[in-house]
Amino acid sequence: MTPPSRGKRDPEVAAADSPATGSPARAPATRSPASSPATGPPATEAGLVARAQAGDVSAFEQLSSAYADRLFMLLLRLLGDRAEAEDVAQEVMLRAWQGIARFQGRSSYFTWLYRIAVNEANRALDKRARRPAGVAIRDQELQLPGSPADDPSRQAEVSELRVALGRALAGLPPALRTAIVLRDVEGLSTQEAAEIAGVSQAAFKSRLHQARLRVRAAVGDEALVTAGG
Amino acid sequence: MGIPGHTDDHRWSQQHLSHYVEGDLRRRARRRLDRHARDCVDCGRGIRAMHALVYAVQGLDGLAGVRAPASIFDRVRLAGGSESLSPRGA
């Protein structure tokens, strides 16, 4: 199943507060890679939603597993802790299962599921913040892989930038981190990202810009320009 | 100090670098920032830094290839056993 609009960019926000529209048939990828049990023809996403809404757990798993890896990566990025991300991922799936009957297809299933994930991640972060000795976010969960660049000094610069970016993202308030992760790391369009974050596009943009300004301040222009150039 | 309006333009430009690289500024605002950045070393570097930041963050794909844990549906299966014909809210 093709992930929705990864890398998509919309340079101009036309209607900042336009409501979500669409139907299950408009879901980002309406064909599931899997087939219906025993019958042969591939199950459509809308068909899987209908079966899940009727109480078919295996249809729900088939429907949601297409997004499971990406959803888990999102949780890792937002939470920065693998054990917590695993726990929250299970909770997200449970919440989605419990709420699937209320899914009306006004947004894509992916958007709906991601929204649950962001809400659950924020809930987990709130809990963490209330703990007396908060668990520190592990920077390495937010870092990039090694660069294939040949020049060792350049590699070191890029590596330092990654560490600094990871720290800066981890230090953002959850709402700002969510904005920059959904838009810049996940590459979702502003409309999708705002819908997932549960705010208007204008509010989402404001969070995104604030997040970028804070990350820029934390990392520093010198590091960004040197490693980025 | 120096050029009248420069400080205002500078502060405003610094606050709108992300809008600038995102393409969220109207034409007049974009021209204002362009005009200021031509003469302001800080803002010129700020634009490059913001472009670099967005590019670098887009490349934060160190988790590519990470798989969801096999346990991800465990709670659904547990709940599904007792609610298999009626998910909550149905």
C-alpha cells in the first residue's frame, strides 16, 4: 500500500481552515496488498473498514498493518524511547479498534490512525512530564543514519549536525515537535499534518514556524550552513 | 542605529525565515525580506541556515527500515476475543 503523500509539499496554503472532506473510497490507497481470505480478489481499504466495523478483527489487522511500521516510526520520533513507543503503539491500535465503528471516512484511514497516534503520544508525554524523575529522551532515536560522504571531516560535520538536530527536536514542546516531525520529517502536506495534529492549517503553520525557529536557535546557523552546504 | 527601519526589518525578517523558505509569504512580504537580506549578512545567512535546516530535518530518516513490533496487535486481539462482533462504540 502506498504511504500517503510522503514528501509532498504545498507551498501555498489556500484555505487555512477548510474542513476535512472525502469518504472512505477517497482513502489514500484504496487497495490493500492482501487478499480477502480464501476468496482471492484483493480487499479494498473501504471493504476492510466495513468488515472491521462489523467486528472482524482480522480485517482490522489487515487494514492497519499497512501503516504499522510507519506509525511505529512516528511514535519513536515523537517519544524517543523504544519501549514506550511499543507500549503506545499497542494502545493506538486498541483505541483504533475500539473506535473503528465511529470512523466515518471524512478523512483517510491513515490520517485517522495517525491522529490517534499523535494524541496517544501526547498523552504519554504528559504522563512523562508529570513523573518526578522524567525519563530522558534518547537522542539516538531521533538521529539520522551515517552519511556515505567520502570526506571524513565532512562526515563528522554532518554527524554532529544530526546529533544536534536530534537533541533540538527532543527538546521541543510536544506540539511543536509534532508539527516539525509530521511536516518536515514525515513529509506530509500541511493539510494532512494539520488534520492529524487536530488544528487548523494556520495554527499548524504557526507551530511549524515556531518549531523551526527554535531548532535553528538551538543548533546554530554556523552548524547548519557548514554541514548543510 | 544607522538605517531607519533597518532594525524593524531585521527583527521581522528573522521571525519570518521559516515562512520565507516555506513559500508562505505574500509577494510584498517576500520582497521586503529579499530587500533586507541583500544588505544584511545575518539574514542572508539565516535564509541559508533555514533552507539547510529543513533539508537536514527532511533527511532525518535514521529510522527507515524500523519495523513495528510483532506485539502491536496484542491488545486488539485480547479485546477482539471478547468484542469480536462488536467493537466498542458500534
